[in-house]
Amino acid sequence: MALLEVKDLKVRVEEREILHGLTLTVNEGEVHAIMGPNGSGKSTLSHVIAGKPGYEVTDGQILFKGEDLLEMDPNERAAKGVFLAFQYPVEIPGVATMTFLRTALNAQRKARGESEYSTPDFLRKVREVSKSLNIPQDMLKRGVNVGFSGGEKKRNEVLQMALFEPSLCILDEMDSGLDIDALRIAADGVNALRSPKRAMVVITHYQRLLNYIVPDVVHVMSKGRVVKSGGKELALELEASGYAQFEDAA
Amino acid sequence: MPAVQETVERVKRIDVDQYRYGFETLIESDKAPKGLSEETVKFISEKKNEPAWMLQWRLEAYRRWLTMTEPTWARVDYPKIDFQDLYYYAAPKPKKTVTSLDEIDPEILKTYEKLGIPLREVAMLEGVEPKPGEEDPARRKIAVDAVFDSVSVATTFKAELKKAGVIFMPISEAIREHPELVQKYLGSVVPTSDNFYATLNSAVFSDGSFVYVPPGVRCPMELSTYFRINERNTGQFERTLIIADKGSYVSYLEGCTAPQRDENQLHAAVVELVAHDDAEIKYSTVQNWYPGNSEGKGGIYNFVTKRGDCRGNNSKISWTQVETGSAITWKYPSCILRGDNSRGEFYSIAISNGFQQVDSGTKMIHLGKNTSSRIISKGIAAGKSQNTYRGLVTAHRKATGARNFTACDSLLIGDKCGAHTVPYIEAKNSSATFEHEATTSKISEDVLFYCIQRGLSQEEAVGLVVNGFVKDVLQQLPMEFAVEAQKLISISLEGSVG
């Protein structure tokens, strides 16, 4: 079943059109990779799906579980199961990571009409998940991402993904700023979350990440459109021949 | 940590016009005639059954006040106050002398109930984790000296305090019962001639708290006063005097809320603290007076003089304040570091939203040797408000080895507000070490979006980020107050974005 349907999406930022009619369908359980050069509109797509302010959708639609996503506030989208793992996770000084996780999780649960976690239940859940991701308890006491290394920041994103159990995960350039070991740890975390009910959209420049998170479908974006789609071998092909061949196609 | 969560949960979409505490209690009150004259001063003194020396003191202050002009140096703007168009005294009409809580007007008790003030019982908060090394807060007690308009209506825990030798009573009572202490200390930190508003207060002060902690005594409970301005057009002139004798310790909490008003109300309080050798006073305030409506109409004018005198060696005075209310705030809780090795601290959160104007800060006056002071100020400006930190750090010629550390951080929410930092630093001897740090930042759209993407509403996100910003100061508050303050911070920033 189609989880996410992006239809002929046109998006402007400050009078300049970035996406010129983008179409993409992601089914439950699938992992899609979106590749493309700088400025092809990959991050714009992820931001528009998550509902970041500053983007104007001029045409097209986005359906999530059959509902019009563009009609929802960004926090409603989160509660419905849309999760964006940020390329550059922000720092929030003075707010302990644990507090942040609990506040966010309970806000989502409340929005869905579910009961909020009690403190002991929440702590149990966080310990369980953080242990599987090799996240020390000490990190949870620090301010959100404050003084975290690049690898710790990305692991914190994966931790949240695991806690919130979203049905759609968008990973925006998860590999940026990570060395090979940090990348492997983060990717292992992501792989552990693959499930028949959950879909993932992995945005990346490089094929390297896809060695660790193996996609079902690969899309190539150029100049605001998807110009080619294929299986995982498409990524290897791109690695060998570069994006130049698609520039004309766009 | 759970408290932040609670804050976020409690944030409800309310308009500033629906100020939470904007209700009015219907009780008869006993008013002085409108306007200010020697007759008004005499009326107040008579109402209080004051001795002659007290009346004399008031009249001298009044005569001096007539020669003074209002200060204009603060960065605040308001229409000229007509001091003859105000009432200077209003008291709930007493049926007879009150001896127990049961005799107090149920309307008044109901008001406190709405404010959530634990007048009848020991204040206990559920689920609050004690700080390491602190006793269980559930067993900690708070004595409440409730000030309703101008007369203290009830004092609890008197007996237990008496056992410890601590005097905690309305100042009007102290004037009658402990004249030797009041005469010795009243005006010794803030003289009657100090400034326009302090002088006015000296002439017409109605009531307030008096605390005396004898040598070597650690006050067995937090002392607390709640102020409430209730009578239309009544200037509120509180007078508080706290004395910590040698080697004693006291923590005093002051919290304020006021009902909604159309007309501006003047408040000019004076607080004096005296710490003798090895004594420590901790004074915490959460101020939440009516800030005016969404068009900037109404609201309290808050012109306060608070000063502590570290009179003895090794003494310590610490001010912590959370300022969220008032249309205009003009307030500089200060420390005179007279004793050698004495220490002054100022921790402040000042939040302004709507059309609020805040000009607040502190003065650290180093007179003794090896004195130290610390200033942590967090200003948050939202809406169309103006938020100014104004501070003075000065070291006298003889204050060798004086040290100060100042950090002023300002956070802007939106683009129609302003934050200003005006530090004055004077070192009159070369051995002083003064450090000053200041930052101004805007609440980042990226940070807000990150929180919102994780499921928080815009307002919850702002509340969370701001509570993080002020954490260093909140930690200085007693536990019970910290929870209350966190709620206030979120509530006072409602409607500040998007």
C-alpha cells in the first residue's frame, strides 16, 4: 500500500521554483534512496514533506496514508508518523536530552489520543533503545546535541526515530560529517528499524551510505525532478559515471 | 526534568486579556481619602495604631518627598502619574481582631485558593525530586504571611518559628511589638531620602513583612509572602525588613499576582535586608503582576527599591528573581558588600511580552576587602516589549581583592522587541577583578522547527527553548518556586510567536 504519494509537486522559495513537478510513490516497508547533485532539490523535498516554513507549494499534492499532508501543521505530521532525521541536528542548550525526548514523545502520543508515558515506563523504554544503539546514559543527561560529536548527533537522531516509531523516516544526508565507523553505527541503527510497516527515504550524494543501508529503489534527481528510477544497481552506476549524464535529461 | 514536561503540558492557549489571575474579590474595604497630604500620612499611621516616632518618621519622609522629582533615566515610557489621583491606603474591613484562619473572610481565602496558595496547610509538592544533599521537599515547610491589599490577614506557623526564636510578622505589628529592632534597622539600608519612590514608600507604606533571625539560628522553614493588589486605584506600598543576626540563615520567598485592571496601578515597594557576621539571606521573587492587555492598556507600574547590606564579615546575600509581569518594571535588587569577605549574588530572569517595559538589574557595591559578587541575568523579550539590563559594579578604594563575574544574556523572540544591556563598571583600586560577558541572540527558526518536527506545538517549542535558556537561574530558586516559575515562563510567552 502506498504510504507516501508525491504528485507533480511544484515548490518555490522566495520567487524561485526549486521543484518543477516532482512525482514519487513510496510503499510501506520500502527503502528508497534519492540521489542527485547539489541544488537538485533533494533537501527541499524533505523539508516540504516535514512542513518546514519558507517553502511555497504552488502546485501538486502530497498524500500520506491517503491524507493531504500539506493541510497539516508540522507537529501534526510528526504525530501521524513523519520523521525527518536532520542533516545538521540543532543544539538546544539547557534542555536535557532526556527531557526533550519525553516532552516530544508525550506530545505525539497526546496528539494521537494515546495516554502519556509515566516516568518509569519512559525511562525503561529509553534505556532499552539507547542500549541497543550504544548510547551512554550520560549523553541523555546533557543538553540536546550540545557538545555532541557528529557521530553522537546522528545517533541521537536514530535514537529518536527508534523511540517515536514513525511510519515514514526521511534521512537527510545522514552520512555528512561522519567517519566510516560512526557511519556504520548509525546505519546499523537504521537497519534495525526496517520493518514491513515502515518506509524510509534516504537522501544522499554518495553511494557509500547505500552500502550500509541497502535501498529497494533508487531515484536520481536533477533540477527539481526525478529523472530516473531503478533498483539498487542504479546507485553503483551513478558512482561510476557521475550525475552529468542526467543533466540533459532534466 | 519532569517539571519542564509539566510546564509544556500546562501551556494552554489563552489570550493575554484572559490573564489567569485577573479576578476580583468582592469585599468591603476601608480606604484613606484620595490623594497624598500630611493628613493621608496621619490617617495611615492612625489606622495602624502606630507610636509617635513612626508617624514622625513618615512625616519627615513625606516632607522630603515633596522636594523630589521623579527619576527619568530608566528606559521606560509611560504617562505622567498624578499622585493626587491615587488612594494610599485600603484595608479589608476587620470585623474584629483576627486570631485564627477560620475568622478570615471566606472571600479572601477563596482568592488565595484560586491562586493556589497553601495558606492552611504545609505546602507540599508531589513528585518533586529533592536536590542531592537536600531534605525531602515534602517535609519542607513554608510559612506564609499573606498580604491582602495592605493588611496582613493571616500568619501561619507562628508557633514553630517562635520556638526557634525567629520573628516573622507583619511590619505593622513589629512596629508595636519590637520597636527597638524596627527603629534600629528601618531605613538603615534604604534611607528615607534614597530615591523618589523609596521616599514615597517611607511616607505611606501600608504593610509588609518583618523578619528577625537571632544569632546562630537557621530558620526552620522557608518564609513566604504573597502579595495581591486588589483595590481599584490603590497604590501598593509594601515595606519589608529582614535581619539575619550573626551566623544565622534565612530563605525568604516573595510571589505576586494581581487582578486585571484597566487603570494603571502604582506599586513602590521597599525591601531592606541586613546580614551580620557569617549570616546568609536568600531572597527569591516570582513576580507576575498584570502586564496590561494585548493593546498595552492597563497593567501595574512597578517601581521597587530592594537592597541588601552585607554588614558583617563573611556575610552573604543572594537575590533571585523571576520577573514576568507588570507593564513597567523599574527594579534593581542590590548588595552593599561592606563586611570583609562578604558575597553578593543576583540571579535574574526578566521576561517581557506584549507592550511590557522592563528596566532591571542590580548594583554590587564592593566596600570591604576580598568581597565577591556574581551576576547572572537572563532577559527575554517578545512581542513589542523593551527589555533593559542595567547594572552597576563598583569597587571602593579600600575594597582590595574585590571580584565580580557578570553574565548578561538576552534572547529575542520576534522582530518587534528590543533588548538592551547597560553595564556600569567602576574599579577604584587596582586589585579588583571584574569580568563581564554579554550575549544577545534571537530564538532560532531552525531550533523551533526541529522541536516542532518532533511533535511539539510552536508554543511548547518556545517554552522548552526558553526554559533551557534560563536554566542556570531557575536552579537557584527553591524547588517549590522553580516549578511555579517554569509554568509562569511558558504562560507569559504565550502568543509571542507566529
